Amino acid sequence: MKYIFTGTSIDVTNALKERAEKKLDKLKKFFKEDTEAHVTFGVEKNRQIFEVTIFFKGGVIRAEEISDDMYTSIDKSVDTLERQIRKNKTRLGKKLHQDALIPDNFEIDEDIDEDEEFHIQRTKRFAIKPMTTEEAILQMNLLGHQFFMFLNADTEEVNVVYRRNNGNYGLIEPAY
């Protein structure tokens, strides 16, 4: 796996890089050698933030942990990634492109009925009205939701705004 390290309000030391690599090396067995892992270290006040995003053909897996100690954040993030892989190993082994992952490291359970794994509890339909990003954020806040889908008046494409864990907002735009 290839690692790309960045720091936000922190100098990334060799010790931090080595610890992250050592912990993330546990996941190497699931991915091909050319798989990229974007690793971000961050500090906000006394919060130590560690974020890992692994891009592989057919998908993305991500974890972010915040604690008082960067090494604790690293450990928790890797545990989260392992849990995500373990929880979805059958689906990852069957559904994703086999050239993106190393299939021998996934125990595929042929008896699992994949329709029973995800249950859609409720479906909502609503008219999508053209609005600006700012209007969409206002509407999301008025509804008390964590995300809001809308037709962007500027681009005429469907977008999603969402509230991030740090209190800021994010925008999801389609890429073709």
C-alpha cells in the first residue's frame, strides 16, 4: 500500500508516520500494492485527529478518530477500518472488482442472502427545487437534518450538503 501523509496544524514527525504505517500495515493483506491510503494528522485545540481514506478500484473506505492523544486516535482508526472490512467482507469479496482487492484474504460466505443484510426502513419522496448552496444549508438547518439533497441552481445538478463532525458543512457534487 502507498501512503500519502499530510498534516493540518501539525508537523508530521517520523515517529507519527512510522506508527501509522505500522498499524496500517495490518490492512495490507486486503489490498493490492498500488492501493493509496491518504493519511491526515490534525490538531484542533487539544483534540488530536487522525483520518485515513483508502482508495481502491470500486470503492473507498474511511475512518476518522478524535482523542486527546494522537497515538490513541491512530489505534482507534485502524480498529475502525478493520471492523468495517470484517463486517462487509462478504460483500467486498463478491461485489467489488476482483482486481482491486486480494480475494484470497476474504472469506466469502455463500449462504448469506445479501438482500437481508440491508433493510430500507423508510422511503421519502420530495420535489427537488433549484436553490443555491446557502439556501440548501439553511433548509437543512431548518429541518434539523444532517444532510440535504437539492438541485444546485448554479450547476443544474443534484448536490448534497451535509454537516461535518467539526460543525462545518460539506458539499457533495457528482463527478462524471
